[in-house]
Amino acid sequence: MPQRILDQALAFLGTSAIATQPLGPSELVDIGWHTFILYTVDYAAFCQRVAGRFIHHVPDDDPTDQGGTPPTIPTTLTDTVTAIRRAGFTLDVDLWPTAADCSSKCTQCHAGCTDSPTR
């Protein structure tokens, strides 16, 4: 399981490096990201190699940023899952709750898929 979590954290970070919108990890993937950050030299080198910059971890538990302005448009796990797939990474659906509820062929699962009418 730790290898799977790290794999998905790396896919998330690789996607974040090229994303045009803010992305957020699942709870398990966030644990992998936190763990990777603790290895600061390796993490910084990875970020530079993959993104050309440091990828900061910015928790979203405060509804406003430091200046009291509204946060950026929030993202859903479905948005993140979609971005990871579009970036060409393999998705471990068990580590992404919205993805685990839908197969890649789902069209109306009502579980947060991008084409769900409840979204």
C-alpha cells in the first residue's frame, strides 16, 4: 500500500506541474505527499525536475487566504482524477474515492463523475 500511495502522489504532483487549475489530492494520496515533503532535498529536486519550480503544499482548511480574499475556485476529486488521466498517468482507483465509484465507461453513475447529471 505505501508504494501505491507514493505512486499516486507522484502522479498527482506530475499533473499539478502542468495543470491550469488548482488540484487537490485524496486523503490517502495527501499522506503520500506529506511523507515525500519530509525528504526535503529529494522533494525539491523532484519538483524542479518535473515542474521547473517548487510545488507548495497549501492546505485548504481556511476558507480565506492570508490576505482575507476568497480562495481560488475549489476543485473536486473528480476534477483531479480527470486531470491525472488526461496527463497520461495510471490511476489507482482505490486511492481516489470518486474514481473507485465509477468505471472508465460510466456515463450516469451519480458518484461525482464529470458527466454526472447531479454535479
